[in-house]
Amino acid sequence: MAETGDVSTPAKKDSLALRVITSIILIPSVLISVYFGGRLFSAVVAFACIVMVFEWTRMVERREFSFSFYVIAFSAAVALFVAASGHYFAAYGICTVGGVASFAAMRRRDGARWASFAAPYIVAPSIALLWLRLDAEQGLALTFLLYAVVWAGDTGAYTFGKLVGGPKVSPILSPAKTWAGIVGGVIAGGLAGIGVGHFYVGGPVVAAFFVGGSLGAASVIGDMVESAFKRSFGVKDISGFIPGHGGALDRMDGMIFATTAMTSVLFAYMLAERAQGLLAG
């Protein structure tokens, strides 16, 4: 027993240290790419997207570099290149074609059917993230807000879940997630919304907290959905791509949902403004 304790404690410390070191390296790198935008940010998003597609197809098909991976990865690369050039509707069309081609070619295999889901689940939000940073009004500030809320929400959910504990949200789908963790994620997201949204983007404090809390909730839901997927396919960690953190998809699950939520609201607002302008004209 003494030997077991001596071995496990340093291992946990080493894992925590590795996690912290990786975060210290990755967070400034991501923020720098967000700040400069353009080709640098597009390349970072494209790289992360391809890695996530690889992790997803490997998880659902239980083999590396499958036909579905090549089809979706190629369509993702083309779609993101087109999106970086400002042609977002064309990019979504290419994304759709890639998903349909993967599904049609391997429709008799259940794993391949799930592999094609990478197109709407991973590639489409990546296109939306490029639009948010490169072409949306106040895109730089909104992208900083998005990252701040997702990171804060993830940290708040983890911290509240560990410190408070309490009832589980769904022991079957996501046995580690607690209601306290969800509340912590929403509160932390709201505080990040105030810190970045109010003082950087602008707007009332209450509105900034509401936006941040809503995005924090979306991020927590994304984490839970990803946990449910992994549990369904019998996987604990999708990969070890990010030392101390697991796979890229393990770290980006909340970002996928938060990006989708933010860009969907912004797009709906733009459509409403355009419709109002047409009616007024």
C-alpha cells in the first residue's frame, strides 16, 4: 500500500504539471492567432478542424485514416480555404457535399454513418468561427469574448464540480458531470462575459452577464454531449494529442457548441435587420 501511494502521487502531480505547462503554451498561442486573424487564424482553425475530424472518425470507426476521414478532411480543407476567402455559403455547400459523400459511399457501415456526422458537428462550426473572426462586425472582440467564456465556463464547471459535488446530471450519459458543475460553468461564463463583453465589447453589465452565461451553458452542454458520445463508443479519452488534456476534440467540444450558439444568434439578428431594412424601403 505504501508503495502504491508513493507511485500514484507523483504521477498525478506530473499530470497536473503537464496540463498547466501545455495551457501556458497553448493559450497565448491561440490568443495571438485570434488577434492577428487572417491567414494565421485560418490556418490554426483548419489544423484543429482536421485533427478533430481524424479523432472523430477514428473513434466511431475504430480505425485510423479511414475512407471517411480522407473524404471529410479533404472537403473540410477546401471548405475552410473557401471560407477564408470570404465565400461562406459556398464553404457550407462543400462541407455538406463532403458529409453526404462519406455517408453515401459507406452507408452500409454504422461507423461510417457516424463518421459523416463530423461534417455538421466539426467542420460547419469551424467555418462559422472563421466568419466570426474575419467578417462579423466587431469580430475580434466577439472572438475574444467567445474564447474567454468557453475557457472560464470549462474552468468553473470543473472547479464547482470538484469542490461542491452533489447530484449527477446523468450518471448514464455523463457520470462525472454534476449540477453544481453546470451552475459553476454558467456563473463563470457570465463573469467572463462581464470582464470581456462589458469592458471590451461594450454594453450593459446585466446583458454582458446574460450573454456570457448563455454561452457558458452552451459550452457545458457541448462538453456533456461529447462525454455522451465517448461513453457510447466506449472511449475515455479520444486521443493524447494535447499533453495533459487529451484530444483536440476533448478540449474543443464546448467551443463547438458556443460558436454555433453565438454565430446562429448573430446571423438571425443580421437577417432580421436586413428584413426590417427591406420593409422600411
